[in-house]
Amino acid sequence: MAALADNGQAQEPLGSLLVKRGLITPEQLELALQEQKTSGEPLGAIVVARGFAAPATVAQALATQHGGLLKTEYGFATGFNAGGAPQAAGALGEPPVSSPRLGRAGAVVAIAEVKPKADPVVADREAVREELSMASAESEKLTEANDRLVAARAELEQRLAQESQRAASLEKELETLRAGNEDLTKWQDAVAQWQAAYGELEQRLTDRDTELADLRSSIEACDTTRTELEAGLAAEVERSESLKQELALVESRRADSESADSERVALEEKLAEVTARAEALEAEASAARELGESASDGVRAELESKLAQAADQLQAAEAVRAELEQRVAEATERAGDLGKQAEEAEALRRSALASEQAIGELERKVADAAQELAERNAQLDQVNAELEELRNAPSIPVGPWADAQKHLLFFQGPDGYELVERDGPPPAEGASVEGHVVTRISRSPMPGSDLPCAYLVLN
């Protein structure tokens, strides 16, 4: 049966002590309280009788309720430890049991040895001595139990310190995770921006590919045009050489025509002289005939002789005249042919001039085509360079640290993990840095530093 605490403070109910320490359940306490209202038995006896808790446990609870060492109907007990936590199994021994006595309501029952009646005072003294002896033995047991309690308490305090340290570490990790959630939100926004930028880059790449295909088609067209122009130029050059040869031949014929004209003029002059001489001879012959009619035979014979000579000379002159007329006709015919040839030569000259102009135009077109081809090649090189820059675009840093002036690199070096500070914004995730790959970007692990840190692993 519980005794009043000697410190004058209010006692905690026995049922509350047992439930709080996990020795009985709230349902078991409720059943015990209902039975107590009906039977009026002590609560501890009901708990023991129903088997909800051991007698030693109830004794310890009563000692705790009392505030120290207590002799109960279940024996001596010191009470639970001051920490309030339930004792581990085996931490406490069975409470000391006082002299055997008869229990109630199913409690442990011990039948005292029947002795002959003696003096009550002497019997009480003997009983007190016996109980003191047993109390001394029980005190030794209690001392051993207290030692075990001290060891258990130290172990529990050590475990409590470890758990406290672990809890502090978990709280710190929780704060880190919360900060990481904020970083995750920022990175989600950054990823969305990066995806939008990546889509724009892909569109630009598609446009560049289309433009590149157009440039290649244009270059192929320029090559075809250049080949055609070069073939046309070669044909015109060959035609120009042929025209030059024909022009030289015509010039030679023209020179021959000019000499034929001179010969014709000379022949015409000679023909005029022969004609004049023939007319003179004819006049002399007529005069001779007139004189012959009136002259003597001697004079007539002389005149006839002269007339015969004049006739021979006239015949010869006529022959010469016919020959000259034939030669003049031939010269005139040759002059006509030479005139036609001169016209043909002039046409050839004009054709040669047009051919030279066409050759100049073709050469200019070839030069323009070559210049345009060089410009297209330069544009193609520029487009290829821009495409290479666009392909390397993922390494451009995006996100909340794109404007950072400095950043940190955390990686495993030959002598252990290293933390290096660099200028500029951090590289993007997935970028390659000196044989390492950026796995993630977060805040600096150094206390008090707001620099972004790129965590690297070996590639």
C-alpha cells in the first residue's frame, strides 16, 4: 500500500506513473479503475491480480510515488530513476521482500512459520532484527542495483548525447534540404530558361542548316555557270584566232587588189596611147590614100608601102588593144572580186571586234562569278563557325548565377578533395572542366560564403 510522501508535495497517481512509463496500457488502467470503483481494492493490488504488471514493478512505482526508499506489501523498493524514462529489462532486480506475510486479492502469499506464542515485545524486536538483517542484505542488493543504474544512466546519457548530436545533424541537413529546395526551385526556373534558350538555339540551327543548303545550291550553280562561261570563252577565243587568220588573208588579198588596180590604170593608159596612135595611123592612111590618087606611081608605091606598114601597125595596135581590153576586163573582174573580199574582210573585222568584246564580257562574268564564289565560301565559313558556336552553346552558364563575378570548383584532386576559386560565372551542368564533368551547382559549402560552387567528378 502506498504511503504519503514525506516531502509534503502532491503525489503523482499510481496509474499515471505506470502508463507514462509504458508499464501498463491506458486500456488496462481504465479496467483497473472501474474494478476499484466496484471493489474498493487498492489500484496496485488490482493491477497485480489481473497480471497487468509484476509486484516488483508496482513496488517500484509506489516508491517513486513516495519519493524514495519504501517498504511496501510487496517488499522494499527504491523507486524508478529520476529521469522518468522506463527502466530497461534487467536494469532493476526484484524489490526486496519483507518478512513473509499474507497478501490480498491474489497477491503473492507467503505463510509465516507457526511459532509458539511469545512476548509481543520480544517478538516485535526479533522481527525488527530479522527485517533489519534482511534490509541490510537488500541494501547491498540495492547498492549493486544502483551501480547498475548509474552505469545504465551513463550509457543512456551517452546515447542521448549521440542522439542529440545526430538530431542536430539531421536538423542541419533538413535546413540544407530546405535551402536545396529553394535552389531546386531556382534551378527549375533556370532549367526552364535553358530549355527555352535551347529550343531557340535548335530553331537557329535549323535556320542555319536551311541557309547553308541554299548557299551550297548557290555555290553549285555558280560553279556550273563558271564552267559554262569558261567553255564559251574558250570557243570564242578559238573563233577569234580563226577570224584573225582570215583577216590576215583578206588583208593580203586587198593588197593584191590594190596592185591590180594600179596595173589596170597603167594598162588603160597604155590602151589610150595605142588607141591614139591607131587613130593617127588611120588618119595618115587616109591622107595617103588621098595623096595616092593624085600622086605619081612612085609616090603611090611609096605611099602604099607606108600604108601597108601603117595597116600592119594598126593591126598590131588592134591586137594590142584587144589584149589590153581583155586584160582590163580581167582586172575589172578581179577588182570586183577584191571588192567583195574587202567587204567580207570588213565583216570579219567587225565580227572579230564583236568577238573580242564578247571575250571581254565573258572574262568579266568569270571574274564576277569567281568573286561571288569567294564571297559565298566566306559566308559558308562564317556559317560553319556560327554553327560550331551554337553547338557549344550548352556550356554557356544560365540560371541564377549567370552574372556571378566568381565561383568555386569542388573536386577530388591527387591529394584529396580541393576547393578552388575561379573568376566569372560557374560552368553549366554537364560542361567539361579540365577532365572533370559538372554534376550540379549549389551554394558554397564554406560558412558565410555566397559564391556558387560547381561540384565536379572525373570524366
